[in-house]
Amino acid sequence: MSQTDLWLKACEKIPGGVNSPVRAFGGVGGTPIFISRAQGPFIYDIEDREYIDLVLSFGPMILGHNPSVVTEALEKQLKKGLSFGACTGAEVLLADRILSMVQGMDLVRLVNSGTEATMSAVRVARGFTGRDKIVKFKGCYHGHGDSFLIQAGSGALTHGVPSSLGVTQGVAKDTLVASYNHLEEVEVLFEKHSHEIAAVIVEPVAGNMGVVTPAKGFLEGLRRLCDASGAVLIFDEVMTGFRLARGGASELFAVKPDMMTLGKIVGGGLPLAAYAGRREIMEMVSPLGGVYQAGTLSGNPMATAAGLAQLDLLEQEKPWAELALQGSRLAQGLRDAAATARVPVQVNQIGSMITVFFSDKPVIDTETAMAANASTFARFFHGMLERGIYLPPSQYESAFISTMHNDIILNQIIEKASEVFSIIGK
């Protein structure tokens, strides 16, 4: 079946033809490609065309596709069983490994997705504090839990309003929305609602408006406000956990949250996520406390085997400094190529995360990200795709590199980008 035939069939059987919206190419136009296999830094479509992959399953594949340490662990577990609905040793080993790598977390609960992790963390924070409201930020994505599908209201600082059908006004009234990197807005919210706010949840490095790093003092300010009011500070490190540093963004920026959510890398490419926190907070979780959360497949043996194998290798090889160097090299190469073609870009990069914005102004928050030229990004995306480079199909997603993206691969990416920038600049 051809790409076109498969897409038409998908559209008949699946809403919008996809099981996650960004795959529909709605932000860039055109027809999605269907992938059949992957290896190292490469993916291959169903017609066996090869692409250098800068999506990496939106982050989990920090070792590249199909690392032998993970596939061997999965083969070993496959012979033992897929799921038991009972405790396994691997759950305990993975929990121990997670807690040994992240700072300040005492207990961890395994779940199946980042959405489960974030909505569970917020529920626990509400149970711990006895308060209802949460603070979230425009441009930060925490999965599709009702509390997170809220946009800013009509005023500069107000209760949020639903950004998805099916989210009730009752949920929206308990969600306060501020602008990422604008601490002054959060301060106003705390002045008005200090004793009502259960938690502040934030991506310490935003990855869902494209890569946007925290302004100096922003994370520290959130920590200060939460300390003063008794609110729980939650770092959503589903994307940044184990990618930016051994202990994630929390370690990198030396700001310790009360709770942390993890996903993507922690599952080694399989559906697995986690939420962790200080002991007194996590002891609110059933069966110890009154906050209920459960999952038939939580701690699934195949997922824990993959996650444990990946984290063990990361702990052994400690690739984060080298990944950051390679990320910086790629970012500078893209900047230089765009400058040569006289195309205004901002290349935001931290560690192995990177986004090219078509803008002549620094991208530091939601407003400046949204001001970037998304239609030019769409041209860039398709130009790169035609040349065998697979980028996230949206201006507002992070691209990623892995330990398999060596100098040869990076040079190919920069060379192809130079060609596309030259076309755009004409």
C-alpha cells in the first residue's frame, strides 16, 4: 500500500487519520509519512526512503533507535511474559534508579503516560494542600488532562477558559494562567489567590512552544512564591528528564521542585511515565493516603525492562556534556547557514533540544514564539523532508538529537539546511 493509499485508509478509520494530532501535519500542510522501521539516527518510511530523524519519537530515543541494550532487555523479558497485574522486581529496580538520578525526590509512582503523571501529580498536590487552584503557563503542555487544556482568559491575569470542547467551566475556574518567563504575572496571581493555590506546574524548559529556556530568576522566583504560600512546585520533566542532565532541568538550573513528572526517556521508547515527590507529599497516594490513583498496566514488565536498561546505560556513559556540545554545534551551524542565505532565524537550543524559529527577534515566551513565521517554517520543513531530514511537523515542537547523531550526521543536516535556507532567501 502506498503512502497516499494508507493515508486515505487512515482517514476512513481514525479521527483525522492520526492517533496524536501533531502527526497530521496540520502545522505544515501536506500528507504525513508512514514509518516502517528505524535504526540509530535513521527512520525509514513504508517505501523504504531513509531520513535522518530529529523527532526521535518526540524525545525518548536519546540513544538512537533500537539500541542493543534496550532490545536485548526486551527480548529477555518477552520470554518471561508481557503483563502480570502483580508486583515485579523490575518496578522496584526502576524506582530505585529514578530516585538515585533525580534530586530531592523520596518516592515515585510509575504510570503509563505523561498525561497520567501530570494529572496525578496535580491531584496529589491538591490532596496534600487541601486547596483547589493550580497555576499553569501559556505555551507549556502537560498532556490532555482537563486541568491543562485551559488558555488565558480575556484579561491579562484572570481565570482560564477551556481551550478544548469537553472541558467544563468548573475545571477552568480552578486553573490560573500566566505567561511563561513573566514572574511578575505569577506574583499577581499569588497576591490574589495565595491561600487557594495548591500547585504551580511548569515545564522548566518549555518544549511545546518550541524550545524556550527559563529567564534568569524565573524558576527561582516560582520556588520562592511556592515556599511563601505553601503551594507545591511541580516540574514537568516529561521531556527534559534525563535528557538535559542526569537529574534533568532541576539539576541543570539548581532549583529543586516539590514534585516532578517524568516520561519519554524513562520508558526507553515504551509507554511508561512517573511522578515523584517529597515523602510527605507522596505518602498521600493510595494505599498509604487518601489520593486515589491506579493503573492496570502501570509498571508493565516490558516497559520497565526497557526503561531500566536505558537509564542504566545513561548512568554508565553519562553522555549529557557531549550531547550539549553536539547540540550547540548543530545550532551554530544552522545559524551560520541561515545568515549566509540572509534568512532571519532564531535557533533556540539547550543540550540536545533545538528549535529553528523564523523570526528576527529573540524567542523568549509564548508571544514571541507565536510571532515567528509559521508558514516559512512549513517551507523549511518540507524542504528538509525532501532532502531526507525529518523534523517535528510543527513550528512549536522541539527537535532532538541522540548519541547516534555524530559529526557526519550533523554535517549532513547543516548542509541540507543550507540548501533550503538558500531557496527561502531568494
